[in-house]
Amino acid sequence: MQYKDYYKILGVTRDASADAIKKAYRLLARKYHPDVSKEADAEEKFKEVAEAYEVLKDPEKRSAYDQLGTWQPGQDFRPPPDWQRHAHGFHFQTGDTGAGFDFSDFFSELFGGAAAGGRRDQGFVARGQDVEATVELTLQQALHGTETSFQLAVPETDASGHFRRVARQVKARIPRGVSDGQTMRVPGKGGRGFGGAPDGDLYLKIRFRPHPLLRPVEHDLYIEVPVAPWEAALGATVDIPTLEGHARLRIPAGGRAGQKLRLSGKGLPKPGGHGFGDLFAVLQVVVPGTLTDQEKALFEELARSSGFEPRQHFKGH
């Protein structure tokens, strides 16, 4: 049989920590999962990655494997005569990897007796596959929380280890306090487990639908507020829309374009009931597109009598 370098398969060093091994496995399992990968040999690579993790995730199994020494991947190999004393008592199940298939000849030769015995005694076990989906919410739904229902093609593994997609209607409660771009875990709403193993989880990517006036930034909201030149110069109080009706905004005298005015607590709810974000009104000074004769005369009078110099800072440059 041919030697398999499980460390090289996972892309880790032989002294890698358990966390590093677990992280490498998860990345590769996601990359080569037959339901998402476009590579022609994805299923074989997925099985190879799962097999490597099956050995290296357990300190005792990893120690026994390490005692084989270092060989070149694909090199003809035979375990030492006393190998069975290292493998004795090992029970391999597929519940942690979520894979349900026969391992390679290399694995079977080293651990076959114990692995086969474990599967006959305990049966095939496979945790359900995790599923990802995107859900779009209006700002009103984010404000109050909502329940969403949609259909997913959920990956499942049958008793023979084959992958398939099964349509499932999923309901999920979206609580108040979510933010745009957040990923929310919904336990047990992924693929079904096999042999008594738990179902996988659903990971929902939250997306906010564009609002015609309000722009969310985490739990704050921004709105552009057009103001006339005289409102900016003299100050004014104007009505602006919020998610819960209108609010009064006081514009101070001398308001300038781009200035941000805050309405405290008028944003989106924060998670855990910890208050609300704020609403920021961004002033945009606008001028009339056309002027009446009287308006034109008034602006001309203002131009003659005003000593205001908006480009004072240009002088000397």
C-alpha cells in the first residue's frame, strides 16, 4: 500500500496544535465539499481530508500514527510487525468529520480492525452538514424583529456515504438587534444527522434591503437632509422621517454642508436590549433650480451687501 502523509494533506506541520489542525480541516472540508466545490476530484479530496482529520484530531491516534515515522507520500509502505499493539482499542467514528464513507487502504490496513469493529458495534454516525443562506430584511423588520420562511436545498449523507441535496422548508426567527452583514447561527436547521448524530446548523447572512432615505451603519442610521441657504444661515427647525414616524430637527444658525446633527436613540436596536443606535442627519445645502425675479433681486442685493468671503483660505496660495 502507499503511505499517506496526513499532515501534508491538511497543510500543517507535524508539530501543529490541535486548534491549527481543526482550523485547517474546516477550511479544506468547506473548499472540497462535493456540494459546493467545482473541482472534478472534489469528493476524493474531501474524503482524503476527512481521513487525515479522523487520525490527527485525537492525541492517542495521532501519537500512534507519528510512531510510523516520516515517509514520502505515495511511497510503498508496510506497517511494522508490532503495529497492532498501537492500534488496539481504537474506535473510529465519522460523527466529528460528518463524512460517511470507507477510508483508504492505508487507513484500513493500520486501523481497519478497530475501525470496522467500531462501525459494526455502534453503527454509522454522521453529523448533519452545516448550511449557509442569505436573508434580506427591511429596516422595519430589523427594527422589530421578524420570522422568515424559505426553502433550502440542504445537503445530507445517506447510509452508503453518498451526498445528496434535499429540499427543506426552513423557518427562522430573526431577533431585534441584528446588523447588516452579520452572520447568525441557527442551531439544528442544517442537514439532518444520521445514526442519532445531531443535525447541522444554519448560518444566515443578514442583508438589509436599500431604504429610499435611510442608510444603516451598524446600529446607526444616516439621512441626508436638504436645507435652503437661508435655513442654513439663519437656522431652522424641520421635520425629518425616522423608522418610527417623523422627528423635529433643529438646524443651528450657520449650518454648513456635510455637517452631522445627531438624534439620539433614533437608530436601530442594539442586541440584547442594550438601547438603540443614533440617527445622524447630514446637511446638504441646496439652491433653487430656477429663480423668480424677486428671488433673483434678493440674491443680487445679498451679493452686493455681504462681506462674506467663502474662499478666504485661497489667499496666499
